[in-house]
Amino acid sequence: MKRELGIARCGLACCLCSENQKCGGCGSNECPDNDWCENKKCSMEKGITHCYKCKEDCKKGLLNKIKPYAFTLFMKRYGEEKLLDCLAENEKKGIVYHREGITGDYDDFDDVEQLVEFIVTGKR
Ligand code: SF4
Ligand code: SF4
């Protein structure tokens, strides 16, 4: 885990992204989605660093996917550092963020609260 890359504006975990060998994270503007990312554009216009700092319950852009939505909800509740702590702990337990392509153990959920619980406990 490259903790220093942190979490992208949308809630995706740059620190664990399989692209992060060649991409320096959301703030580097090297993300393949950089030029059309709705969450990046909107949060920059609002003058906030991340969607989790936004008061709206929003499903725009990547927030229509359960993983960035749940990570964003988690950070609204517990903060970014706590999310990074949990992701680091879960990695030690063998939980994989990107197992195949851009999907992994945090993607196989239909219920956002169950995913938040999984982030906290590392158990399902
Ligand atoms: S590709 Fe996107 S999600 Fe992955 S490290 Fe780069 S900015 Fe982050
Ligand atoms: S409205 Fe949606 S996309 Fe825009 S900053 Fe808020 S959460 Fe992000």
C-alpha cells in the first residue's frame, strides 16, 4: 500500500490502485479518467478536496459505484485517516483491493452498510 497516495476525490483508493505504479494518484492528474471525471470537476468547482467533504448525498460519476460511494460514506463518518488505517489492516489480513483488473474484495457487495462494516471489521 502506498499510503502517501491517499484517497482520490471520488473515494477510490489511489493508495491501493493497481494503476499506481504509473499513476501518481488523483492529485497528479495522471488518472486515465482525469479529463472527464465528474467528481473531480465538481469538487474542484465547490472548492473542496474530496466528495466526502460535500454535504450532498450524491451519486454522480464514480459515486454511482458501490465501492467509491461506500468509501466516501465511511470518510464522512470516520475520516480519511481512519479509512487508510482500516485499508492497511485489511491488506495485512489478505483482503485485496484490485484482484482482477479494477475489481477486488471491496466490490462484491450490494449493500452499502455491509461494505462499510466489512471495511471496519475485515470480516463478512
Ligand atoms: S488511476 Fe485513478 S484511482 Fe488509480 S491511482 Fe491513479 S488517480 Fe488513483
Ligand atoms: S455534488 Fe457530488 S460530485 Fe460534486 S462534490 Fe458533491 S459529492 Fe462530489
